[in-house]
Amino acid sequence: MSQKPLYCVVQALDSEYVPIELNGWDGMHVVTGFGKVNAAINLMVALQDARPHCVINIGTAGSCRHQVGDIVVCDRFVDRDLIKLKALDAVYLLDDTYHRGFFQSLFAFSHYGVCSTGDQFVTEPQGDADVFDMEAFAYSRVCRLLNIPFVSVKYVTDKIGENSVKVWADKLADARAGLSQFFISVQRQDSNVMAIR
């Protein structure tokens, strides 16, 4: 009997949890805590033994470009804390667009964006990105080290600069509902027959 492929859903907080299912796959769920250090350490520990075939970050983010309620699929990531050190060859940009074909076999994603990650909750516009969070860059870095396809799906909970912290907390229930419906709408029914890397 063949073993089912395994996917991993990773989130920073329990309050962002959104259950998803992939036809013919087994799933695991990891909650890392917020911030890049927690994200990197706790995801690495979880993946070392399990070694899933892909990792999907589902969570919330702020945005200047998008409206509250929009969902942005990200496969390019910027560490906004390290961008100032690019002259010293700091790794501040990760491009995971080469995984698009893999994820297109699972989901009917149509648009992709850039996520800016840093260790502070963004309350004022900064940098050029579609969404702003505190973990996705770290998740991407871990997955790249382990050669595991990664994508991040973000629900925009707040317009940056408009009382972001309070709005974020108030919108968590809407985010869970919106993300759940999004994954139902984009899942391909034949995801159980796609080729494993």
C-alpha cells in the first residue's frame, strides 16, 4: 500500500488556524509563535522528522496596496530588517517562484505577490510589498534549506496606518472564514494524482 504524501500548514498563532484538506494527502499543522526567530526554530524542529512534501503558510497580514478582506498568495519574500545590510551580502530576498508549477497542481492560484517580513508590527507604510507580516521570510528560508516547496497565503486584516493593531485583532474571525472559503474555491479536485517531487 502506497503512503500518502504529506503537506504541512504553518501559522504563527492558534488564532489564525484554518483547517484545509488536500485530496489524497495527509496533513500536519505547526504553530510557531510570532516573530522570525520563533518561526525559524519551531518550523525547523517540526520539519526535521516529518519532512512533508510541501509547506503552506496560512495567516494574516497588513497591506498598503490591498483592501481588508483581500487574499494574497506570496512566493517572494523580503526581510525588511536585513535589507539595510544588503551591501554586506545579507540574505534579505527570497524568490520561490520556481515552485509555482508544483502549487498550481494543487490549487488554482491566479495571482502572486511579495511579502515583507520583520520583527515589528507595521503601523506605517514602509518598503514596496503587497503584504507585511512577521514570519513568512523565515518559513521560506527554512523550507529552502530543506528543499521543501513553500508558499504563503495571507488574508489582509488591516490597512497599514489605519489603527492596524486593533483592526488586526478585530478581523481574525473574518480572516479564518475568508481563508477557509478561499481554499475550498481554489483546490483542484485531482490533487491526489499530482507528481511528487
